[in-house]
Amino acid sequence: MRDMVVACAAGKSDGNVVLDLSEVEDKEGEADLPIALMPRTGEITLLQMDGHLTEEEFQKALDLAIGGCKKISEEQKKAIKNRYGD
């Protein structure tokens, strides 16, 4: 196995770029940027944007989502090691 794909979303709600939108923020917010990432290589396997972001907001949302994916990846690794060992 090369990597485990992880996914996370960032977006814009009430004028702020945030990570992990709530259901209300997602539906009523200004933009949503879900991504899927292979954390070892940094390769983005899915990128979708609904709504409107400036270039600066897009970069901030992308950076937040990538950071979220990396945190999720670490938690997945811990869970697998706890369940199945090294």
C-alpha cells in the first residue's frame, strides 16, 4: 500500500475561512472546499470547490484542509497501531 487517502474540508462562513464546517456552515456558508490527500506524498486526489473565494482565501482554505488531513492521518495511524500493533 502506498498511502491511506484522507479527506477534510475547509470553507468560508460569516466572512471567515474555517476548517471542518458544521452542517449549518456548509449549507449557509459562502464556500466549501473539500479535499482528499495522500499524506506521504502530499498528492491531492480530490479537490472540489462550491462557492466563491478570493485567491488568498482559496490558499488559506487549502492550507487549512491539508493541515486537517495530516492530523487525521496521524490519528488513523495511531488507531491502526493500537488495534493491530506495529
